[in-house]
Amino acid sequence: MADVQKINIDGKELDIQSGQTILQVAMDNDIYIPYLCYYPSMKPYGACRACLVEVEMPNGRKMTVASCTTPAGDSMKVESDNDSVNDLRKGVVELLMSEHPHGCLTCHRIELCGPQDICQRHVAVTDRCTICPKNERCELKDTARFVQLDMTIPLNYNRRDLPIHVDDPFYDRDYNLCIVCARCVRVCDEIRIDSALTLVSRSGVSLVGTSNGTSLLESGCEFCGACIDVCPTGALVERNYKWEKSDKEFSATCFNCAGGCDALVEVNKSEKLVRFKGDLSSESTRGQLCYKGKFGYDYPNSTSRIKKSYVKEVYKHKSVDNELAFSEINTKLSNYESNEIAIITSPRASVEDNIGVLNLAKKVNTKYVASAYLNNKPYYKSLSERLGYLSSSSNVWNLEKSNCNVVISSNITEDNNLISLPIKKASKEQSDLIVIDPREIDLTRYAKLWLKPVPGTEGLVINTISKIIFDQNLEYKDLDSDQIDSFKKFMWNFDPVKISSLTKVPEQQLYEAAELISKSSKTSFTFGQDTISESETSDYIDSIYNLAVITDSLEGEGKGLYPTFNGIGSSSFYQIFQINKQEFSNTKEISKKILDKSIKALIIFGDGINPNVIFDEGLDKISENLDVLVYSNHLKNEIFEIADYVIPTKTYAEQNSTIINLAGKIKKAPKMVNPVNDNLLSILEISEKIYSDTKLDIENAKNSYISKISDDSENVRKNKLLKNLKFSSTEIDKYESKSLYYSPGRILNRPEEINVEVESDMNKITTPMKLRLHPNDATAYNLKDSTKITLEDENGNTIISSEIITDGEIEGMITSTDYFGRMVTDLESSNNPDFSSIVPQLECKKIKIIK
């Protein structure tokens, strides 16, 4: 074993880890060297030079270097605090001050001066920190104080007088405060792989700007907020609460999707959540959030919270105390048979909440209980049987080590954003990316190969890829021969020519996919259920697992299976009900039973539920056919208006809870603020009071459940995946279909098409979204370019009305592609405090054309 290399920094002998720079060694050992352009997890940049140190090499040679870019070497002697270094560093920061307001940064009276005080030095207000939303949480301030600048710097301050950009969603950009450290540009490029921001030249001066046009909508911003988190000044700030000062900070979890990302949450003295930031110390998320996590957190602060219980009297609601509401609810429910009562719970439900719902279902003795977005039970059942757990087989960052990433039927950039980052990064670094999805999702922009099968035929495509791999003798050889023989016989059903005809995927693409997957030594599979019907799901999961087996891709570096889920509470709901052998249903079945009046009473825990997603038939029809509707939520919406009884609920921020994220981490989510009043109850507490008042030993029940799925109470138990092939006879001919499908898509950017205009002082994408259909379909329906048509689903509901273009690629499929920026501006302008619950889903549907 080689000797550990040592470096001496300020008289301390320190160990050097492989690949570390001088600054990284110092940071690991709590030695402060100021820096502004460097940021952990990004490549060293060396632009600001604030991290200058003096280095003496083993041969006695001395030099001054930027510690963020200089590799730490054995026997180096580093001085970070001497007169020579301090003078150079001071000069560097003075140069920065010549283009940044610094009246307060250089003032020695700053500790005595309040934000509302008149400056005794008569410094212009535009040169004071009081105009900066990051005042007192600014890294530049820390650096300026550390180098001890003189009150008057030798260089004149030249204000840039640039316009402040407040016309894009969620955050403001004031480049008068920018020091051009390029952190925002680099995090967007290196970590997010978006390149929405770039360095631009204005009159020979380098500044930060948008990579296309002048709006973030044109440049393909995904509004993740990573640029805000890394900005060392007030140049980039969240619009809401930007002036709020943090009083407390919590290590918490985002509940807005199954990712369950770690976040640092700032709370002010008024007990308002004022800021969500990525947690750099988290191994799971590495400091990253998405638009839902960064900006969709503050519904607990809403002034339109439901704060008391209501009972409907004829046409309006009357407020009552909780006990009276529960008394009336329980009296009403006692009039119905068990299976005349249904329960729908929140996709954000914690482990405790789901145990409470289980307890409620047992009290009522109903099988009609569902988690709102768990509509495909075979998906969860098949995963439980094949994997043994409901999470990814490895940490999501293992995906960036893959030579070939395969993504199937999952819009991960929007719905499970974190998992898309390592895939995009791997693709940027020459890994092959195969997307199997009929929709144009944003990940297709990074794909080497995009297969667009008819919705529901993805399993056929994957099985055919397996057949081609066998036909070309490219499979993993160390497999059970008896299994292989049986599997080969099964594979005979998947003739590439036949499957190409059924799925509409060109035969050549099937062979290309097989070649890319088989030649890769590290292949991973990320998949969802977005375009898969219940009847096809078991075969679909088996086809993916089998392909991973025959390519030796189940486990290992850059390998694995990464299923995605809808809602952070869905998988724990499934497991809790399965372990307790309690029957459950789904919202589609419940809706059907309501419409035929088999179900007469419905209890909905509505946190995070979009009513338009769970009730295809419309709320009016649901309301008409119910005798009793009990609704529990924290915000008013369409269901509130039709509910007979309303119970106010706590949000994620007002209770301690437990969640299990996409990677199988079991995490404690802390209580961060007190409930706005004593009326607010958790889903668990409401479940205890409805039907009959029974107190549950929740700690014992929770610990019992966790002990069944985990060995250490922190991680889901993941036994070694078995290299078993599982398959059943498939009726290929049943996929013959003359149905017409609608496949909606949404991407970040296509700058040559996007047109942005200002409406009500905000940027809006005005490019019309058009429908594309194949020329043969256009002929069959007697349609021409620019004809306006309406698409209706099988229930007669209007999906979209738009003009057509007859240049579609796939016969039998009408497609459209919208822009993420349009969706985001619509969400922000909706004024819904919980906008992440109403994100429109990209659902493929069988349709009919109405001219």
C-alpha cells in the first residue's frame, strides 16, 4: 500500500485524499480559505482568485496559486494567511468591489447600523447592502469582511444600471449584483445539464445571461433553483419571501413527489417557511431539488388555509367545531353497509398516515380504499415479487456510471426529477441513452435512440430486443441452461417484423437498441407505468427484468433497476395493506362504483390530489351519485365546494412523520412549525376519529411495519436479485388495433420555435401548440393542414382543440409537443398555493376526432 501523502497548511500536517485540491484539503480540515467561484460538487474554475495561497514546493520553489484549482501535492507547504497573500487577496476583492455595491461591505460601522438607519457616511442607497435581498446571508460579505477592506477602495464604483428581470416565473435576476463567478452557469451546465444560463458579452464586458433570447422560457430553464442556491450574492433570489430573514433551519424532506428529496428549510420568527434549499451534505440528493421542491413548498403559509370544520347546509357551508363534525359524520356513516363506504387517501401520506388509513379501512370493513395515484396495482405487485421491495435497486447516482441508460414509460424530468440528473450527465459524457416512450418528453432531447411504440406495447418491444440479443448470440452466458432453453422457445413469438408492425417501431430501431444494450458492459433500466395498462403490466415488468438478466445488468456499478412511482406515499400504502392482508382498490374502480350507486359515502384525504386526475367522469357526476362526501384537506378546491363535511388537516410542516423515498431510504421528516390552530388534524388523527373513536398505538404499529421491510430502520432491505427468467404465454395478435391514440409531449426547449411575448408584465410563451398526425390518417379522416379539430377520450371528454399538421411519423397516433415554460407560467399564474398538486400529466389516451 502506498504511503499516505501529506500536505502542510498553516503549520498543520494534513492527509491528502486522491484528486484533492489545496482548497478541498483545507475545507475538510476546517481551515478557512475564502472563495467565491469554487463550489462543492462542481469543477474548480479559478475565476475569482479570492482563494490565493502561497505554496512552497518540496524543491524550495515558492509561488502564489489559486487553491481551488491547484492539486494538493506531497510535502507541499501552504501559507493561507501571511502579508503577501493577504495583500494580493485584498486587491482581488477590491477589483470585485469596483463593480458591486459595497458601501456597507467596506464600512467598519456595519455592526452598529440597522437596515432602516440613515447612512452617516451619506452612501447612496443603491450602494448599500440594505437594497440586497441576500443582506446578511451573502458569501461576498463574508469574504469582504475576512480580507478587511479599507473603508474607501482605490477604485471607483461603476454601477452597471442593468434592468432587474422580474418577468419570468419564481425568481428574480439582478445582474447589477453579479460578480461573474459563473457558478450559476456552471451548475446549470455541469449538474443540471440544461445550459439555460451562459456568459455573454455586453460592450466588451462579460456578464451572465440567458443562452437563448432574453427570457428563461426561451433558454430552456427547468426552474430547479440550483443557480439560486449557488449564487454568492443577491443577483439570483427567490421572488417570494426574498426579504425574509431565517430564524431556524431544519433538515427536512420534500413531499411533492416520490423522490423525497432532502432539503434545508428556513423558517422565520413568524413560523413561516421562507426558503427551501438543496442539501449538499445529502448523499441521496447532492444538493439538488426541482421546481416542485424549490418553489412548491409554501402552501402551509397560505392565508386561504382551511382552519375549521364545516358542515354543508343546503347550498353553503357552516363552520362547526371538530367534535360536532365527527359526531354527524359517524352518525351518517353508520347508516351504510361496509362496502357502500369508500376511502381515497393522499399521495403525500406518510407511513403514519397510511397506517391510520389501514386502521380506518379495518374499522369500516371496506375493500374500497385507495391511494389516489396508485391505480396500477399489478405494477406494485410485480415489482414486489420480482425485486422483493418497492424502490430502486441502487442509489440513483449509480446511473451516471452507466454506459447505456434505458428509460421506459416514465417522464422523469418532471415527475421524478432527481433521477434524471445522473442519466443526463451520463449521456453528456458519451453514455448511450435509449428512451422507449411514445411521448416527446424532455429526455428524448438527450437520447441516442428514441423508440415510439403504440401505448401499451412497450413489453412487446422489450421482449423483441431480448430475442434479437439471443439471435445474435450476444446474451450473458452464465445462466441456467434449462431456463434459457424455455425462454428461447418463448422468444419465438417475437418476430421483429411482426412486432414492428404492431408497435409501429421501425425494425431497424429494434436491432439498434439490441446492439446498444448488448455491447454495453454497464446497462441500467429506469421505468414507470405512464403508458402501461393494468392488463399488460405483469408482462411488462417481467420483460424488463428478463432483459436485465440476460445482459447481466441486475446489479453492480452502472447497472440496476430503477422503478418510478406516483406519490411519495403510494409504495408504503401498498406494502402496509399487503403486509396486513387488507384488501384495497383504486380510484377508477371507486369512481365506477359511485356512478352505479354501489358506493354511497366517500371519504377523501385530499392533500396533493388533483380532482381532475382521479375523477375522469367529472366532479358533478360524482357529487350527484353520493349521499355523503367527507373531505379533509388544508386548502379549498373544487371538492371542498361539493363536500358535505370538511375537516381541516395539518401539512407536512406541522407534524413529525416518516417517509420512504424512491431509493428506499426511510427518513424522519421533522415538525417545523406549529399548526395555525388546534382544529388541524393529521390524516392519522382523523382516521382515528372517523366511524368510531379509536386510539392507535402508532409507534408500535410503525415500528412493526418498518421491521418487516428493513434491518436497520434506515434503509429498505434489498436482498440480492435472483437471475431468474419469468415469462408467460403472450397472445401477440391481441395487440392488433385500429384505435387512434393521442400522445401529448412536453419539452424544455426548442428555441427556433418558441415565441415569447410580455403579458401583464410577465413573459409568456405564445407559440401555438399544434397536433401532428400521419398523412395516411389525414387522408382517412379527410383532414388538411391547418384544419382545427377536437380530440375526445372514450368517455366523451374533450382533451384538446387545435390546428393540425399532417407530418406525423406514426400511423394511428396523433401527437403534440408543448413547452415546460408554458406549463410553469400557467402554474404560477394560477395563484394556487399548492401548484405542484395540479401539474398536468402527459396521459396517452384512445381518442376520436371531432371536426
